[in-house]
Amino acid sequence: MMSLRFVFCLLISIPIHTYSSEELNERAGGNANEGQVKSAACQGCHGPDGNSVSPDWPNLASQNANYLSRQIRDFQSGARQDPSMQSIVIGLVEQDIMDIAAYFATQKVKVDATSNSAAGKKLYRGGNRYTHLPACAGCHGPSGAGNGPGVIPSLVGQKPGYVIKTLRDFKTGTRSNDRNQIMQDIAAKMTEKEMEAVAQFLAGMGAEAPDTDE
Ligand code: HEC
Ligand code: HEC
């Protein structure tokens, strides 16, 4: 009974604040304060604020909670394979997952202003018409923020070593938990050079000099 009343209080307290619909969506199931405590074991690699400590490990900061919780569940079930991640998340129950996802989603990703690539930017916005590679912006958004309700990940400021690795994993089918093989089909059309260029662009996305055509 206590916990039900607590949940009820949380529900009625939400409309008092002016959250965006996406924030509401993320806050609905998870408690970010609880998540900060529960994510202690994650912070050694993903950083205390979700900005990871290695270029090869993904940032979780600013990532939408729906995407984060889905990936954690996929590591648990083995739908997404990674030897270290599976053993780390295996003991989390549903409420832990939602709290941890809510915590990292509300942290701010740090963009590396020194990283840029004109070729990567072109690819991100326009794809490659010779190889029928679609524009990344079509799904991940013009600003790279992704889409929470659509479970499309944010790519802004993502670590370049990780982006290249995960695109290679999609290409070889090592990572195959994407719905309808969306990213496997896309990565299959990408060259190593294109993966590297887009990774460099994403790492610094938003910090580059503004375009005059925007
Ligand atoms: C030993 C370092 C380490 C620890 C500790 C760790 N992770 Fe990870 N995590 C990784 C690596 C490396 C990957 C990338 C796996 C891959 O290449 O597919 C990853 C991937 C993820 C992803 C997918 C990110 C994305 O953009 O798709 C999520 C979500 C995640 N970790 C959550 C957690 C949570 C929650 C915890 C704590 C309970 C945690 N991690 C602890 C190293 C770690
Ligand atoms: C048709 C929609 C669509 C297009 C176009 C698209 N993506 Fe994706 N992308 C997705 C979805 C959906 C996911 C999440 C897959 C999952 O659930 O595992 C994703 C995941 C990713 C990830 C993994 C993010 C992470 O944190 O692990 C990367 C990297 C990525 N996309 C890069 C790209 C690049 C680069 C392009 C352009 C060349 C692109 N995407 C075009 C829909 C798309």
C-alpha cells in the first residue's frame, strides 16, 4: 500500500512541472535519483554522468530512456551480445532498469568540439545516392537527437571508437537486435571510410561552425 501511494504522489506531482512530452515519457517509469545510486557499478566505464571514460565505450548521457532500457533488456536476454555487458546487467530487475535509464537520460552528453568531418556531415545529412545509403538524419533527426517514443537512439557526441565498432557489428551481423534489421541493412552499404567519417562527425556534432543554409 505504501508504495502504491508513493507512485500516486509521483503521478500527481508531474503536471506541476513543465516537462516536454519526451521527458514525461522518460520519467513515467523511472526515478532518476534512484537510478544515480543504482548505476554505481556502471559509472566506472560509462562515467559518473554517463560520459564514458574511453573512446571505445558508449556514452549513455542524453540517450533516450526507451532506447537505454531496451538495450539493457537485450543484453540480459542475449539478443544483443557483449561478454562484459551481459554479466553486469543480468541481475537488474525491471524497476532498476527504468531508474538507471532515467538517470542517464537526464545527464548531458559532452560533445568533442575538436572532432569533425565534412564527408561525415554530408553522409549524415544526405546519405550516398550511388550506394543507396539513406540519410542518417531521416531517422536520427537533423540534430542527431533521435526519437524517444520511436526508440531511435541519439547519436550526438557518441564516442567514435564505439560508433565504428557498432556499425561494423551491424554489418557483420554480430549485433542483430535492431528491429526489421534496419541498421544491419544500412551498415551493410557502408564502407570503412564512411563509418570512420560519420563517427568523427557525430563525436563533434552540434559543436561545429553553424551552416549559413540553416
Ligand atoms: C567494464 C565496462 C562496463 C561496465 C562496468 C558497464 N558497461 Fe555498459 N557497455 C560497455 C561496453 C564496452 C559497451 C558496448 C558493447 C558493444 O560493443 O556492443 C556497453 C554498452 C552499454 C549499453 C548500450 C549503449 C548503446 O548506445 O547502445 C548500455 C545501455 C549499457 N552499456 C548500460 C550499462 C549499465 C546499465 C551498466 C551498469 C549496470 C553498465 N553498462 C556497465 C562497458 C561497460
Ligand atoms: C530507417 C531509420 C534509420 C536510418 C535511416 C538510420 N538509422 Fe541508425 N538506427 C536506427 C534504429 C531504429 C536504431 C536502433 C537499433 C536498435 O534498436 O538496436 C539505430 C541505431 C544506430 C546506431 C547505434 C547507436 C548506439 O548507441 O549503439 C548507430 C551508430 C547508427 N544507428 C548510425 C546510423 C548512421 C551512421 C546512419 C546513416 C548512414 C543511420 N544510423 C541511419 C534507425 C535508422
